[in-house]
Amino acid sequence: MRLRKGLIPLAATLVLAGASGTAYGSRGDTDGIRSITPITTVYTYGQKVSAVAIEYGATVNPRTLDTATFSVTDTIYNFRFNPIEDLPKLADRTVTHTYTNGTPGTRADHRSAPGRYVIVELDPADTGGSTVIVSKCPTFLCTVKVNPELPTRVVQREDVHGQPGRGAGKGPVLARATPRESRPVTEKPVNQLVDEFTYGSFLSGGMVLPYHYHLPKNYQPGRKYPLMVVLPGHGMGWDGDNLGVQLAADIPATAWLQPRWTGTAEDVIVLAPQHQRVGGAAEADLLVKLLDQFVGQFAVDTRRVYATTVSYGSQLLWEAFAKRPDLFAGGLVTGGFPVNAAQATAIAAAEVPVWITHGEHDHLLNVSGARNSTAVLRQAYAARGKTPEQTAGLVRYTEYADAAFSSPDYHAAFGPTYEDASILRWLLGQSKP
């Protein structure tokens, strides 16, 4: 067995948009747009372009900017709903804030700071802007990846001015309005939170398990942190061409870094493996071996190791929980496959708490499987003499009607689950004796 890791941010492991780095204005003067950088954010149902940073050759006068200075168009394509043929179809994005900054990044207060960059923030409610696309379709179930050539385009509709020499007037023109010229992005994206993950790979028995992990900002080896293991869906499995997509395709990996999702400011280590879709038993065996080594290498509180899943990832959870229940303090299964009787017996023997969530009208995995999992687990606890009240604390079940989904993918039960911080707090509240 060998654990190989590197301090390589995800941005360096994915070849993303605008690798050519072409600029529109000369680097030797102050005229024209010098670069356009897309900025992405992972929302509930996946990563989107959430802003663009437009660079000029001198400090920009923010007083001349408003939400009409630029327009942005982006793809209408969404891998959950659209055919790949829709990828080049563009639609207008809604500009929500326009301000200056010294770096190609957003500011939480949306207020201007001195700098050569104009930050144009976009409405996350827009249909367009998704970055995740279909990768390969070796079977009827495809894989997905982050688009290496984002189609985002920018139009400068009004003149952009530099700071006036004596503080009066608009200042010199840095770039004239070009309302008929639509410009592509030129730089690699700034992927908020996703770029903070580190890549690693685990090798055992001729199999490789790629993963990304995130340590708290002020990580201290002398402390102990809860560990959240995020097991993605089938389409986010590794296909040799889509490294790291499990962080971008939906919210479960990055949610644990944000108090607004978890409802707590507690620091959490996040480990997001990318399975190879060869079957639950083999993948769970590899996962357990990775966990044994990872827990020994980092400052993990071994009483608080959790697993959370999307769809196919549930098969790994059930198998890993049954194989090594001593490793886990709790689990969250969203839109998943059913547990079998043998797995339920092992989980009940170790009293590992589990919360199962499922969409009432899940079109891929019928809700009957989730209902049956709940019943089988409760029966396993009853066989061990647990009362219904005791079992209720160990096996929880939530079924979502269609209205609970903020996007109409009723298989994606992680959506309403993660939008309910009380469920995430419940999981973090579990601890082994």
C-alpha cells in the first residue's frame, strides 16, 4: 500500500479554461482589456461561473462603473437536463454587482478596493453558467468533468476609466466601449474553495484511488478534527479524464467548509475519494485501507469519522460500515441504494447512526429502496432488543416531495438535505464512546 500526495491545488490538476492566456491589450501599455478571468462557485447543484474579473493596465476608477458597464453571456447547458449539443448555446447572465479589486477575486462586501481588476458578479439563479459537462459514456451511465474550455463571454458596453490625476473627473480612458465585441475568457478560472483542496492518490493491490482533501485553514497537528468522507455519485467516479469533478459537480464536498451550510463554525477535515465504479465491495475495501492510513497521517479525531454519500456512493458506505464499523461515528445517505440484511446486522451491532434521505419521485432509484433500508435497519436493531424510541435515534429517514427541490432533479436528494443545516449538524453531533 502506498499513499501519494502533493501540495497541488486542484487548479493545477485540471486543465481549465483559457489555457493559452491570450490577452487583448498589450502588456506594455495601459490601453484595453488585458485579461478576463472566470470565477466559479459551487452551489447546491453544482459549480457555476459566479463572476468574471476583467483586468486593465492601470487602476480603474470605480465611480464610473455600474451594472450596465458590462454584459456577460454563458452556456445554457446543464448536464442534469440538457443534451451536450446545447453547450455552445449562450444566454445573458444577470449582473448583480460591479466593483474594482486588486486581485481577480470577489469581495464579500461587494465594495470597491483600489485595483486594476473590475469584478462583475453574476446572479446564481440564472439558468446559464454551469461548468460541469458530460465526459465519457462507456455505459448508459455517463461520467462528467469540469469543462476545460468555458464558453463564458464578456462585452464592455461603456468606457472604462482610470483614476483621475487629481481626484476630479472621470480619469483617462483605459478602454473604449466595444458593444459589438464579445470577448472570451483568457485565464484559468479562480475556483472558490475547490482550489483549496489538495490532490492525492492511494495505491493498493494494483488499484488506484484518487482523492482530494482539505485541511482547516489554521490546521494544527496537535489538535484533533472531525473527518468527513464524501462519497460521490456514479457520474463523478474517476474515468481517467475527470480528476476532481467530485468537488465541483454538487455541494457535499465544499459544504463542510462553510458555516452557512453546516450551521457551525467547527473546523472539519474533508476527504473526497473518486471511486472507479468497479463494485461496492472492492471499492469499499480500498476506501477502508485509505482511511486507516489517512487517519494515521493527519490530526483526525477517531471518535468522529463520518461518511456522506450521493447516489452510488451509498454502496460504498453500506459495505464500509459493515466491514469496519469501528471506523465510523455516523453516516448520511442521500438518494442512495438499499442496504442488505447482512450489512444492516453489522451496522446495528456497532450502533452506527445513519440518516437516510430520498426523493419521493426519484426517477433513477425508486423510493421503495430507501424505505426498505430504513425498515431493514430498524428490524436489525429490534432483533438486538432496541426499543422503537432507541432505534429512532439511530435510524432516521426523511422523504422529500417534489416541492422540496430547488432544482427539479428528484434523484438529487442531497439538494434539500444539504439545504437543511439541522441534518448536517446532527451528523457532526455524533461521536463514538
